[in-house]
Amino acid sequence: MSDERDRFLTESMGECWHEYDLNAPVLTCKGGGFVCRKCREFLVSNNDFSTEEDFERLLRWAHTRADLRSLLPRLSNDLPGRKPLSHRERMRLVQALYEFLSR
């Protein structure tokens, strides 16, 4: 995982890159997590765009941006029911989005 890349993309999406103390977990009836020092949100971890769940959120966000659609043409036709991308394909797209947005 690239924390720098994932942080940049998270903030580009308008979300908080959470800051928390690993030595201060919060336990709830649903499990454990942390409270972000910046936004005060309860969380388990920051975005990791190598995972399918976080990648899907990034992809949905990218489809809302006209300036990013040129990077996504091969996915736009079959987004709802498409065959899942391989890990390698997801990472290529995440890297392409990062490079495009950070230039």
C-alpha cells in the first residue's frame, strides 16, 4: 500500500485522511476502532485503494469527474454488473488516477 498515494486520493475525494493514536483504541459493542483527531469520526482504518471496497468508492467518485472520465473508458459501459478487476488492474488504475491528479 502507498500511504502517500492513498492519502492524496482520499483528500482529493474530499474525505478526511484520519489521524489517530494506535495506543488509544475505542471499544464498542460492534468491535474496536479509533477516533480521528481531526474529524472526530469513529474509524477502523484509512482508505486502502488496493482493497475492492475502497477501490469501488474511488471508482464511483472518479466517474463523477469529467476530467477523469478519459482514464475510465474501458469501465464505463459495464460498471454496474462488470466482472471484478484483478488486483493488478485496480492498482494500475489507482496509480493512473494519482499521477493524473497530482501533476
